[in-house]
Amino acid sequence: MFSRLLVANRGEVAVRIARACRTLGIAPVGVASEADLGASWTRAFDEVVCLGPAAAAESYLRADRIVQAALQTRASAVHPGWGFLAENARFAALCAQHGLVFVGPRPALMELMGAKTPAKRAMRAAGLALIPGSAEPLADVEAAVAVAAEIGYPVLLKADQGGGGRGMRRSANETELRAAFGAARAEALAAFGSGEVYLERYLTGGRHIEVQLLCDAFGHAIHVGERECSVQRKHQKLIEESPSPALDPAERSALCESALRAALHVGYSSAGTLEFLRAPDGRLHFMEMNTRLQVEHPVSELVSGLDIPALQIRIAANERLALAQSDVKLRGHAIEARINAEDPERNFQPSPGTLRAFEFPRDLGPGTLRVDTHLAAGDTVPPYYDSLLAKVIAHAETRALAIETLVRALSAARIEGLATTIPLHLAVLASESFRAGRYDTSAIPGWPPARAKAGAKP
């Protein structure tokens, strides 16, 4: 096992990985930009190295500085977390070149699964169904028009190297597709350094369902069930839950087993997630693989009792996964709300600032509550990075009780100094469609809330 591990990230994920390191007897080493130096979350580390200015391009995205920080602090491994360099194959290769263990899959596998069209080819060969679309990146707009004519509208342009909704453009007809093509390529180039895009049939009313996997380097793998992530805004997840209310036990078993076979087919090793889109007819189509720890991993941890980052680190240390699938017991229901520093009443305008109060009650029942955060009252939320303040996760025997637990916690939360997305989450959790499990990626259930009639009291 490693004696010192450097966490190449910031904020909530950095604190979460530091906690996993402590459970394994590893000394965690942190990094921080000049804007983050002195932040309360940096106290989770034995040592912190300044990477550079506030801009991520000059700090958290500087692979050379991160490797140098690991070497000078005598760390033997690097955990990238999520975001920033987490799925950057060149960064993983640079770590290996300097004798550092990258906590994740090997660079060649990251490169294969990081580009969407090669990943789709690999998953097709592994037996997974794909969304109809282009087999390769599109050479030009005429190629896009030809594919769309074959598969039918509406269609979705997507960045081949991308994720998180950037570079996506939906088109209902040829005119819209021609207008969107150049903009999609430009956004993909700006966001990911590659302007290559591909095209898929847009499945109206689809549901986003993903399978959490853990695979060691010896050909052994387990799944930790599935998560439903269909409550989204601009392809950014807002609420996640497990198990999915859309699947029956037979569908769940078939999906998880097919995801396991696909990961083993490509020789995957580490924690990873296969993401699927469930069409209204019930068919499940592979979308992409995330070759990293997921933001929403606590949902799977609460239903399974596993420590996913700790297991991921053990796998990176070349340990065998000491769990059979029969050892994974999934119990109850878990729901996570991502609380962001954004104002949903003002088109989700970012809301950086200083937290005058930051409290989440933990013992309101009827289930149990977990709060993953890196913040405390008095901390400042800078404008330079992701706006995540906390992940609030409820676990209970049933879905209804998990929802009630989360509603009570969010209703009693005390956050002062900046706007948050809690009103949005409460509206979703109160909506009839969400409570009945009848929702999809096309709209946010319960949002925007119905406004009071003219003359009525608010």
C-alpha cells in the first residue's frame, strides 16, 4: 500500500479522497491554487503544495506542476478525483513516466473510452446496444445531414472528446442541423481541444441510468447496482438515486451483468461507470463510460456499505478485489441532492460569496442522512471553480422514506450569505411525477414551480 498519496483536485472531492486515504493508513497530500490557499478544506491534508494562480489553466490543469508536487512531497501515487485531469490519458501517462501510480485505469484504456466513437465501437463489440447514429466523427455538415436523413430527426450533435453537455446541439430538422453544426464544433474545440463531433438520434423521454463498477487488474469485477440520474439541467445532474424506479428486478440484473461483461471485455481496471439511456420502449442504449470516480458515488455507498474510493485506491495498489458479487448486498433506497451556489430563480446565476451560516441537521429521520462537503460557516466560495457546496444524501428502507428524509433535511438547512439550489430540489422532491417515479431527462419535475394567481398571497 502507498505511504503518501497526492490528490490532484480541490474542494469536496479532495476531502473525500483524503478521508479514504486515512482509512487505509495513507498520508494524503493536497494541492491548491493561490485562491484556495488557506481554505478550510486544505486542512484535510498533511501537506499542501501551491500550484499557481486562481485560473484552473494555471493551476489544477497543469499536469507538470502536479507531477512535480507529487515528487517533491515524496508521494508515490496520484488520485485525480473527478473533473480537471481525471480522464486525461496524457496526465496518467506522465505520472507513469515519473514512477507515480495513477489511481485509475491505464492510459490506453482511458484514451479508448474517452473518445466517444471508439468507445461506442468497443461497447458494440462487447454486446451492448447503441443509440443509432454516426459510426465515426463527422467530416462536415453534409455528412451530418446524410446520417440524420438515415436515422431520422430529432438528432443530437455531441463532442467526440467531450462530456457534461458541452458541445451538444439538438436539431429537429435539416435547417436547424446545418445551423448548429458549426457552433457545436466550435464549442467542442474550445472546451476539449478537439472540434470533432458525432451525431445520434435524440431519444425523447429517455432516462439516464448508470452502473457502478469496480474491476481489479486480475480480471475480477463486481457491480454496485445502478443509479438513476435523469433529473438534469443542461445535461448536468441535479438529483441521483438508487435503485432506479424505472427498472424491475429482471431488468436491473440484466443491465448490471451486461455492464460487467463489457468492462471485462475491454480489460478495465479501477472504479468506473457505464452510462445508459433507457428509451421509452424500455430498451437500454450505451452512451459512454466514465473512467473515474463519479460525483454521485455516495448513493451507491449508502445502499451497499462499501467505501468506493478506498477500494479504488486498493486496486491501484495492485491488490485483488476481495469481494465476490454475492458479497455485495444492496439495501434500501438512497437519494442525493447536489447543492450548488446558484440562484435557480435567476436562471441559475452563479452565487459566489462568504457563507455566514452553513448547517444541515442530521437527525430528523425517518432515515439516515450523509452530508459530503468541504465547507463550513465563514468559508468563501470562489467564483473560479465548480459551484458545488455539498451533496446531501438520504438513505432509508423505502424510496418514500428516503424522499421524506431528504425533504426534512433540506427544509431545515441553514445557509446564509449566498443563493443555493435548495428551492429547486425541494420543488422536485415535492412533485407528483418525481414521487411516482415517472420522470425523464426532458424536463425537471416540479420546476419551475406553479406561480400564485394574480392577487393571491404568495
